[in-house]
Amino acid sequence: MNETKDNTQGSHRQDTWIWLFVAWLLALAATLGAIFIGEVMGQTPCVLCWYQRIFMFPLTFVLGLACIAVETRAAKYGLVLAVPGGLIAGWHVMLFYGVISEAIAPCTQGVSCADAEMTISGIPLPLLSLLTFTAIAALTIRAALHKENS
């Protein structure tokens, strides 16, 4: 009976780790992608891109530590970063598509937040950012719920 309980707990721990690991991979890919776009491709980030980076870059470390310890509390810290980053990305998407007037945008100096060149393979960077933050938030919630239900 104890052996079955131990196997179930090990399975739940492994499932939690998988959710955290996928979230970490997304954060790592987004961080490396942002660095590549800025440093290799030479595309200067706008103000809203910088704000999103402020929330994305630490996610790589927070979720990496969560994976190492299989710790859902650390995953919750990741959620604290993913939600505001996602809100900023959502604002950026609406600005990019013209739902929000550029006149009320924080991009009054430097690169425009609604620049048509802010794409990679035809996909707007703000949309990629929003999708990534949303996926990370969903995965960390799933990991936390999975742990609590076990």
C-alpha cells in the first residue's frame, strides 16, 4: 500500500516538474529571442518591449529554480511576473493593431511601439510576447494546481 502511495507521489512530482520545465523553456526561448532580436538583428526595442523584458528575463531564473527544486511556491513567484508582463504585452498588442491610439502610448521618444517592422516571420513581436506570457501563466497555474491536488 505504501509503495503505491510513493509511486503516485513520484508521478505527481514528475508531472509538476514537466509543467514547470515547459514554462521555463518558454521563458528561456523568449529571453534568448529578445536578446537575439536586439543584439544580433539590431532591432531597437520600444519602451513597452523594455517593460516586458523586465518581467520576462527574471522568469528564466525563477522557473529554472522551480524546476530544480520542483517547488510550486517558486512557480507562484513566476506567476507574479507573468501576469503583469502579460498585461503590458496585451496593451502593446492593442496599440500595435490600432485599438489604442498611439497618442496615449508611452512611446513618445525612440522607436514607435506600433512600428510595422516589429515582426518576426510576419508575426508581431507583441503578440508573441502576449502568447508566451499567457502560456507561462497557464503552465505555472497548472503546476500549482497539480501539486495541490496530489
